[in-house]
Amino acid sequence: MSLVTNIVKNDSLFYKNTELPLIKVGDTVKVTIYLELTKADQSDPNKKGKERIQAYEGVVISKHGQNNNINSTITVRKMFQGGGIEKVFLLNSPWIKKIEHITAAKVRRSRLYYLRDRRGKSARLKRIF
């Protein structure tokens, strides 16, 4: 067995996010991320850049890997000023502070890439109550 396979199987070496909700494709989630903005002038090493918490809310259009995998990711799409913005989040990243499940939708596909071509009412999903 190679060294890389041994490292991946030993997942105790990696950061593991323990408070992950059950996320499915079609769910609307709110991901809270920690951002560290560095300054362009790095002459003084004691100066720190700005830090802030940012919330990103949108529909999960794809999910890669299981929730318990180290390298599992979700792709979240949100509509902003008439255009769509997609971000891929690594679920077990130390930069992710919290993931909130807001609503669920009835979907029949494992990837919702067709939402990229739709605007307005046709981009809506049937909600589950």
C-alpha cells in the first residue's frame, strides 16, 4: 500500500467537523464561513488583516462524497442581481463555522445543474413542509 493511501485511511490526522446536519440535494442551506482578509502591504509582520464572518445562503445543487468522508463537498448556488453564483464548500473545513438547514425541496435528480439555465419562476423548486 502506498503512503498516500495509508494517510487517507488514517482520518484522525485530518480536521473533522462533528456538527454537520444531514444535507441533501435541493435543500436550502446557510453556510457561515470565517474569512481572513490580508492587507496588500505586508511590510510589518505584526499587522494582521481584517477578519470577518460571512453567511452564504443558497440551494445545494450537487453533493460529492458522503457526510462522513473527509473530502466531501457541496456546491451551493444563490441568485444575486439576476445572475447565479456558485461556491463549492469542503464540509470538513476548519473555515466553516456553521451550516444551517433552512428548507427542503422535492427533487428527482442527484445533480441540479439544469438550474443554471433557468431564471425567475422556472428556477423554483417544490418545497417539502
